[in-house]
Amino acid sequence: MVTQKTDSKWNQERIELFDGEAEIKKRPNSPTWYYNQWISSEQKYDQFSLRTKSRVDAIEKAKARYKENLVKTSNGEKVFTVS
């Protein structure tokens, strides 16, 4: 897990999980943490709000989402549904 403070106007803090396969970010204008993961099989980012202000809770929720996505992709299922 790598933690970085960034000078970017979009990210205040960034934490890499699973050797950079997924990350959580905190934006300067929001107290909430956000999740971000590239799904290469679908050529899309899985991005959403973790709906927590707590860093520890954000990491736990992100790890759970990463594992869900890993199971789906390894079983040949799609992460994103057609809407």
C-alpha cells in the first residue's frame, strides 16, 4: 500500500492498493473517499464514491470491491452491466 500526498487540483491524497491495481483518492473539495480500478477486459474504469470519511473504512471497502471484481473477471463475468 502506497500513500501519496498530491499537488494535483483533483486529488488531495491517493492510496494505491494491490500493487497499483486499484486506488482510493480523496479530493480537496470533498471529505469523501473515492475508488478507482481499471478493468482491462472491458476497457473501463470502475469508479465510485466509497461514502465514507474514514481512511480505514475506505481501504476496507476498496479491498472488498477489488476482490469482487477479481472474482467476476476470473469467472468470465462482466463487471459492468449493459444498461
